[in-house]
Amino acid sequence: MTDEAEHSTYALPAARLTLRLAAMIYEAVLLLGVVFIVGYVLLIPLQWSYPLPTTQRTLLQIALFVVIGAYFVVCWTRTGQTLALKAWRLKVVDSDGRPPRSGRAIARYMLAWHLWLPGLAIAALFQLSVGATLAALAVSFALLLIPALLDRRRRLLHDLWTGTRVVRVPPAIKSSRYRDTTTRR
């Protein structure tokens, strides 16, 4: 019997919102490296320098959006886990308990941006300062977490819309063959 058969994702509990937030923060830290590398790859060979003109800034933003999206989609479709989700023992699954297929994972990535769009729209509409923009982002993000508090399976809106959910994965069961023999009895 395989580990997947033993631990059916149907039986796995929904991930608590606090764990999901911790994974989001860790994911953001990891993605800083990706953003740095993509920026370096584009800025240095093309000899772009700051402040970037509108066309170059737009191309950089599109490149970052696509690369970050590819990271999420590849991770979600292969194992259901990004590096941060693995660290927090969380997994994205579809309604059948399997990692989502490509189309569903792409839709999940695109729709997950709804967490940030209201704050960005308010900031653009009212031309807010940096501090006010951060406050608008924080408030809209917090308000859009409410569905996870009300849903018994703790799904955010993009999970509801795509038929996915984030579950807590039990710790790996270690074989007795690899038991720690350095402890005394």
C-alpha cells in the first residue's frame, strides 16, 4: 500500500488559515529570490536602468507575473506543493484529492490575485501615498480572508471558484530501518 493510499486526501483536514498565512509569508520570502534573478536576467543584458520607462517596466512586470505563475502552476500540478507548502506540510488538491491539473492550476493562480486587486484599484483610483497604498492592500487582503473563516473547508474565494482546497498533510512516517540508534534507553 502506498503512502497516498494510506493517507487519502479526502481524510486530510483543511489547513488552518494561520498556517496558510505563514506559508504565504514564507512563499513571499522565497519569491524575492526569483524576482531578483528575473530582474537581473532582464536588466543587465538589456542594459536597462532605473527608473524604467513605462514599456520596460511593463515588460518586467509581465515577465515576473509569468515566471511566478509558472513556478506555482508547475509545483501545484506535480505534487500539489510549493517549497513553502512543503515546509508547512500543506498541499493543494482538487475535488478528487489529487494535485490540480494545469488548467485548474492556471485558473487558481490567476484568480488568487483577487486578494490584492481591490487594494491596488483603490490606490490607483485615489492616487494614494505609499503608506496609504500598503494600508489599502492590507485591509482588502484581510477582508478577502473572511470566506476562509466562514467555509467549513476553509477555502478562499479562488479555491471555491476553482474547486481546489488546501489540506494539512500528516508528517512522514519513518521506517524502523532508519530509526535513530544514537539515543540511550
